[in-house]
Amino acid sequence: MASLKEIRNRITSVGSTMQITSAMKMVSAAKLKRAQDAITQMRPYSEKLQEILSNLSATLDLSENAFSDSREVKNVLIVGITSNRGLCGGFNNNIIKRVNALVNEEYTGVNTHVLCLGKKIKDAYKRSDKYYINDELAPVEDIFAALNFENVSTIANELMNCFAAKEFDKVVVVYNKFVNAATQVVMTEQLLPIVPTAQIGDKATGDYIFEPTKTEIVEELIPKSLKIQLFKSLLDSNASEHGARMTAMHKATDNAKELQKNLKLSYNKARQAAITNEILEIVGGAEALNN
């Protein structure tokens, strides 16, 4: 059995850890509120934009658009989105596992590269020949240091330029979709080429008056839609990170409390045993003197 001093030191250590995890939980809860508000406000706009684009594309042939060019897939770019920090459960590992599965299973025989948005996936791939970066993306690679639409637009524009230049034949985004604080779903979405939307009777749904022409509107909407789609993925991942960290720190705090309780119980048992031994020694010594 450990000595009383060792148990006291462990109780102190667990108490300090519990204070840290409790503080991190409260910080993540505060950040989660802002991140959750950002993604819940973004989703209706993104969905409406997709609906308008769907109505337009139902009556137009998008095959001539540079971003709808479906060609033989020889080069694939996977955009992996993780966080910059750990201590958030399986949040980062789930993304890395999905990216590994895409590289090693789904896209075997295809030249694949990984664009890393987030330090955790960068740490996993920066020494790999799959790691991708260029001069345009390098300044905004650490996107979570300044997550705003301007920086996301820079990334989206470069991805569109690479696709239009046929550097890549397919661009896929892997991220965690925010459901609630305790639930995040790993999503794999095709960013480029644009996936054709479902057509209802080959006619657009909804009553719209278009000004200027439908073609001009589509040419304007497609780049904006791609930027919004990537921005939404990053906002989803940001909210998911804080939700996952808050949940992980809550569980860690509960575990620390339970461990501290068990240690105090062990300490009291050891203390009582030591007191009992001292009493027995005193009684034995007294009996020896009387004899």
C-alpha cells in the first residue's frame, strides 16, 4: 500500500488537474455559444443559396461551366479540417482516420494530396508525400487563427483555380458537422466538380423573375456557393471542436472527482490503519513493562 505522503500528493495532483479541466470546460462552453450562433445563422443562407442554384441549374446546361467539368479522376485533393489544439476527445482522430481511409482505400491507384486546415492534421501529414501546399495557400493555411470569410475566399479561389487548370480532377472536403455539444458527425463532401442537383420534372421549382439572365446569375452564384460551402464546413468544424472539448473536459472533471474521492477513502483507511498500529504498539509496550 502507498504511504500517506504519496496518497496526499496524489490527492493534491488530482485536485489541480480537476481545476484545469473545469476551467477548460467553462472556456469551451463560452466559445461554443458564439461558434454555435455563427453556424446556425450561416446554414439558412447556405441552404437558400443552394435552393436558388438548384432552381436555376434545373433549366440550364451546366456542363460547359468550368467548375462542373466531370472528367476522368486522376488527381484528387482532400481538404482535411481539424482543430489547432487537442484535448477534445476523438474529434481530430476521427478526421485523420477518414482521410487515411480515403487515401488508402477509396482513392487507391489515384494521385491524392491532402490540404491540411488545422495543426493536428498538418502534424499527421507534413512529413508525408501526400501533403499539399502552395504559395497562395501558405499565408492562410492556419485558417483558425483568423477564421473569416475573406481568408476562406482565398482558399476557395485557389481551389477553383487549381481545378480549372486541371491540376486536380476532384476536390473533397472532410470535416466534423456540428449536431449538438455532445454529437459531431464526420462528413465527406465533394466540393469540385459541382454535383448536379436533383431536377423535378426538368423544370425549376418556385416562381422567380431573373435579372440579368439565368446564365449570368449562375456564373456569379457558383463561385459564391463554393465559398459559402467551404466557409460553412469550417464553421461547423469550429463549433464541433468546442462542443467536443467541452464534453471531454466535463467527463475528465467527473473522472477526477471520482478518483479524488477514492484516493481520500484510501487515505483515510491507511491513516486509520497507522493509528491502530500505533495504539497496538503502545499497548504492547505497556504490557511488556508490567510483566
